[in-house]
Amino acid sequence: MCRSIKTLREPYTPEVTDTDVQAAALQYVRKISGFRAPAAHNAAAFDAAVAAVAEATRTLLDQLVVRGATAPRGGQAAASAGATVSGAHRER
């Protein structure tokens, strides 16, 4: 897969927007299908795939439990982010 795909879970991304999820789904479907923009006769299938991947992505992110995740970032939480990131790497 592309190395440029952005990780959308904590601690790498403190807040994931619907735009982030949609962009990741679109990038994935483009990569898998080989189309940057599908022909008109494939547009419905392409759009349905993007929607399904976006829904699956949101479900996954909503259900993941990240060990060592902190409260929303800011102030003290941001200072401890380095410890959280290294803890996440051990989880893999």
C-alpha cells in the first residue's frame, strides 16, 4: 500500500474528522481500482466503494482501544505525547 497514507488513530492524530476518513477512503479505492477518476459507467461502483470504506474506517476507529491513550491533547497531555507514541509502537 502507499506509504503516504496518514494514520488516523490516536496518538498519531488527536481528532479524526469526517473529511480525514473520506480522504483516506478515496485514496484506498483509487489505489485498489487503479483509477484516479473512474469512467462514467464505473462511477456508481467507485462512489459506493468509497462510502463503504469510509463507513468501515469510522467503525474501526470508533472501536479501537489504544493502550496508553491520554485525554484530549492540550497543556500537560501534549507534553506526555512522546511517551504515548512510544507506548503505541510496543503494542504492534
